[in-house]
Amino acid sequence: MAALGRPGYINLGHAEDLGSNYDMAAMERHAHEVLDAAWKAGVRYFDAARSYGDGERFLGSWLCLRAISPQSVTVGSKWGYTYTADWRVDAEVHEVKEHSLPVLQNSGARAGKISETI
């Protein structure tokens, strides 16, 4: 979900793949198209993290729109990195690594909010 949820990412060809269109709604549609293709190919495990921009939200909206049951999919997530680029490709720093208790606690609180929307 990192390459699908952040306008600036390290994958080669990322900008070309997106047509350099970093509009959030366009990126969400693109993420849904990629997730549809992955689902059709049999992928049932999706990797997410707080530092993946809006990747978790895009995944959550896709799961809701497709009415995919929680029993049908596995989502793995990580904590310790915080996305800081604020949707800017030219940001000097895109994420900050911190494995402190407050960051872990915030991750848990965010996960609860995300799961409520699914």
C-alpha cells in the first residue's frame, strides 16, 4: 500500500505509473484499480502501515466499497514510522522513524478508528 497511498514514493517509475497526477481522489481510484486486479489474481493479504500516506484509508475504502468481509482478507500493519510529507512530493522528509511508547499507543488508537470505518 505504500506505493499506492503516497504521491512521493521510491519505486522506479512511480510518477509515470500515476501519470504524475497526485490528486488524492485520483490516487484512491488508482489504488482501487490495483487492488481489484490483485483480488482478481487471488491476493488476500495486504500490507499496510501508518507511514504509507493514505494507503490504509484507501485500502479501507476499497474493502468497504467491495463489501469484502473481514474473514476473507488479511491485513498486516506496522508501526514506528510516521508519514510527514503532507501529500507533498517535494517534501524534504517523507517519514520519521520512532519506536517510542507514545507512537505505539497512537498507532493503536488510529487502527481502532480505521477498523470502525471498515
